[in-house]
Amino acid sequence: MYKVPGGDTEQITQTAKCLKDLGIETDIYLTNEQINYDSYDLLHFSNIIRPSDILYHTHKTNKPFVISPNLIDYSEYDRQHRKGVFGFIFRLFSGNTNEYIKTVSRWLLKKDVLKTKSYVRKGHKKSIREILKKTSIVLPASRSEQENLKKIYSIDPPCFVVPNGVDTNIFMPNGCAKDNHLVICAARIEGLKNQYNLIKALNNSAYTLMIIGEAAPNQKKYYKKCKKIAAGNIIFTGRLSHEELVKIYKKAKVHVLPSWFETCGLSSLEAAAMGCNVVITDKGYTREYFGEDAFYCDPSDPASIRKAVQDACNSDPQKKLQKKVLDNYTWNRAAAITSEAYKKIIPV
């Protein structure tokens, strides 16, 4: 969560912060930390695609719990675009089986903690079904995610849709003039985010592309591959603070995230709030957030990515999207909906 921060890190920390502003006492724990369950009225888990982390705690206590699923589908990337031995293996099995293979492999290679061995016996899909059966409420980030959960696991638990958001104390409209040739991509550098095809799309073009973020620990080879093909107009900045990121959002005309799958793309929401036009994948739940106010690309096709970027750079700022984000997708609103869900379980 902290060593390799991503969108889920922001979701957890911002939700906890805004819940405290509403008078709800919250603490954040990592799965391998000791928890005094009696100190809490309920537990709130994140990332259902790591079910062994959750099962351990649900077996230790009968406290009610909710879950923010963050249901990412890695199957297309794993089967069609992952290289090496695992790429070959993942083409043979279903998405749930592949996630099981990943989890057990990380444990055997001592790269991750397996909190409960019951996961090995039950498997990935059955473990997630058990969690969904036990949870009081599921808090998906979109209706699309809710429907995907129901489709994959054949369970329809009570749900409160809690959209992801932006911190409006940091990411606000600024009225600065945009550089029509400055394009940015703020994301962890990894195969799923697809920076490689983005670089191919904009190499030696009239655009300056800033790749903002660090490589995931197990994606060093991918990062080197991206650096190797990058032309002179591609800039790698590393990870930036929010303050540094805001300065770049102010100047950039376009933010692009051509991922193989996105729940929404937090950096895309932040960029939209700052007046950037947004290029994004249509794989995942993005259309529910951005509707027809974003520019969509096919992540497998550099030509499609390049055209979407050109269209976004040549278009007027999407003010409608900016207003939509600032009105509907904020962490304050997310916390308010989360609070209402909690009150369904523990009446005040």
C-alpha cells in the first residue's frame, strides 16, 4: 500500500481522512498488522482480488465488515500481452485460476504474505465467494463493477456505489493557459497501464510526452523496455508529489491512460478536474465516469492511441467533464456515501 502506492492507496487514505471529518473514528492497518478487533464497530476491507488477506481477519472475528472490491480484470493483459513463462501459463487458464497462480507463486517465492492457508485449499473464486456471502455491504466504485462482480461470482450482495474522487483542496480549476503539445501520463509504470504502446504512439511526434510515475517492483524489465524505445520527446519524471503534479496538470492539454483495464483512472479524474482533456481506455468501468466527454482509444493499437491524443489536443477543453468531476467525484462525497452504508449496519 505504501511502498508501491497506487489508486487504491489514495482511495483508502482519502476515504479515511474524509470519514474523520464526518466524525467517524478510523484507523488504517495493513493485513499483516495486529488488530484489536474489539476496538472497532466494523471492518472495511479493500481489494477483493487479494482474498487471502481478507479471509484471515474474517476468520478471526465476527465483527461486521464491508468491502471496496477494486475488481480489476487482468485476464486480457495476462493472456494476450504478458511475456515469458507466466505469459504462456496464463493463456491456458481462466482469470480466477491465473490470480490463484499469482498469489501462490508470490507466497512460495517469499515475495508476499499468505495470511491464511485456507486460500490454498479453497482456491481464488471460492475464497471471493465466501467473502461476498459474509459481507454486510459491498461498496463498488461503479454500477459496472457491481454487475461484473455479480456476473463472475454469481452472488448479488447489498451494494452502495461509492464513486472514486479527487481532493478538491488540491485539484481545482486554475484558468492557466494550456500547452497544446504537452501530453502527460500519470500512473505506475507497468504492463497493465500500457506505457509501452503509448510511447510507440507518440515517439518522434510533435508532442512532448511526460511519463509520470515509478516502475512497479516486479516491472523493472518493462520499465527498461519503455526507456529503450523512447525518443527524445519522451520524458520520464519519476514519482512526483501532489504539488509538483498540480503544476504539470496546469500546463498539460491532455492526460492519457491507455490501460488494458481501468476501474476509473484516478489520475484521469484529477487531470479532468484541472481542465485537461482525457484520453482513456474503454476497457473496464471508465465510460460510467467519463461518458462521451473523454477521448477513447484501443490500447492494443498505437495508431488508435495517437489519433485519440491528436483529437484531444486539437479540441477545446471539455468543461462539461470538468464540472461533472468536481460536482460528483470528490472524496468528500465518497466518504458521505460510505458513512451512510456504515449506518445501515450500525444505526446511530
